[in-house]
Amino acid sequence: MLWKRGRRSDNVVGADAGGGPRMPGGRGGMGIGGLLIVVVVALFLGKNPAELLSLLGGGAGPTTQSDAPIDAAPQALPENEETDFVRAILGSTEDVWSKAFEGGRYPAPKLVLFSDSVSSACGSATSSVGPFYCSGDQRVYLDTAFFNDMTRQLNAPGEFARAYVIAHEVGHHIQNVTGVMQRTAKLRAQGEEMEGADGLSVRQELQADCYAGVWANHAQRQLQWLEAGDVESALNAATAIGDDRLQQQSRGQVVPDSFTHGSSAQRVRWFRIGMESGDAAATRLRCNGCNRNWRREGFNPR
């Protein structure tokens, strides 16, 4: 992936510079063994990580929301290739989505780079929960050490696979600013089913996958930066984090009624829908191709 062609975003910050004070401790006691599903499903987290961990019976995650003041001194971002990569990918998402919003009024999110643990408006989290988006402060949180985990633990290497991770979390930001997350919360409060292959949680995650595909389509048009094997690496990552694959690895069986993010086939399909259509119309992000998986009528995720 020729990612160095991308414009660098100014919205990548260190944790102490705006993501909240760093929390003491390392990665925590959550090992890959029986809790692999918790570690990896959080890769494409679209809600408070504590909720996901609770659904899956996992250990520690972000705690309750906190308005504690930020008293740590701002930390400079490390000047290395990983930071440069993140800035290039986030810059590309800004360029793509700014064109999709009417008048270019895209409220770009901040991306907070942290190490080991962090505090957000959604609570405190360790690196074990993986990258996540917090709607409370409209920020994406990422410990770039997770990129190594993708290669070692998920067998999902590749720069475009890593870009897909970032683009998916930005997809949750799109859902937040366009009201999808608020609609989800309202339906949840009304007792709408969240889990399961046709649940709200899965539909929300697949829509974010689709938005990641839309970004990939338009970014390629703008930069011509994909090389042979790049698309396959992203599809491999989507396959690796399907609920069915993770459940089989961690539990030895697949339980569709407990799906929260979608099967491998679903995730691959909806990324492909976004990437092949590039459907990001200029009028208030009326991305109809991606919205199909949100509407219950005619929803056919397989």
C-alpha cells in the first residue's frame, strides 16, 4: 500500500493531549486463551467497550463515564512510521467524508494514540479492548501495538488491513454524527433485540464495515495507492474478526444468537458492498447501499 501518498491529518493526538489522563498499569490480565473473543471483537467496537465485555462475559474494560478534569501535561506524538501511517489514513478519511457531507461540513473526529491504557468520555480502557470509538467525545482510540496483535494473533497482516481498522472506527463516527447511534440507543431502550445475526448491534457494525468500504473506494480513486494483495488483506481481516470465527476459536462452537458484530461472510460482504459501489452521495451522506443493512425491511446480510 502506497500510503505515503496520503495527506497527513492534524487530528491525531496523544492521550494526554486530549484523550484523558493515562491510567497506570499495562495491558491487564486478559490473555488470548478463553477471552480471545473479547480481545478481538473489540477491534471494531462501536459502543462503550464495557458493554461488549459485559455481553461476552469478559473481564475489565472501560468503567463508568467520568468528567474528571484532565491534569496531565500534553504529550508529543512519537515521530515514527506508525504515527505517520495513522495520520495518513485519517487524513484520507477526512478528505473522502468531507466531500460526502453537504458543503464539506464534516466534523472530523480526533484520533487518540495511547499506550497500555487510556481514559475517555466512555470510561477507562486498557489496550486489551482494542481500538474503539467513543461517541461521548467523538474520538477514535488506538494503541498501535494492536497492529502487531493483528499479525500475530489474528493472522491478519498488511497495511490496508490496518487502514481498514481505522476506517471502520471512523465509520462509527459517521453513524454518530448522522444519528444512527442515537436511533440505536432509542430502540435499545424500547426493548429492540441487540444481539443475533439480525440484531441492531450486528446491523450497526456491518454498516460501519460498509462505510469503510466506501472510504476505500474513494481513497483509491483519489490516490491510486493500493497494490496487489491489499484488498485481500482487508478482506482477510474482516474474515478473521467474524463472530463465527471468533466463537469457534474461543468456545469451540458457533452461537448465532449471541452475534454482536456479524459473521465473517457478513463482514466481508458489507465491506465489498461499500467498496464496489462507493455510494457516498453528496447530499447529507445518503449512502443508500450501506443503509440497506440498517433497515429491517429487506435486510439480507448473508
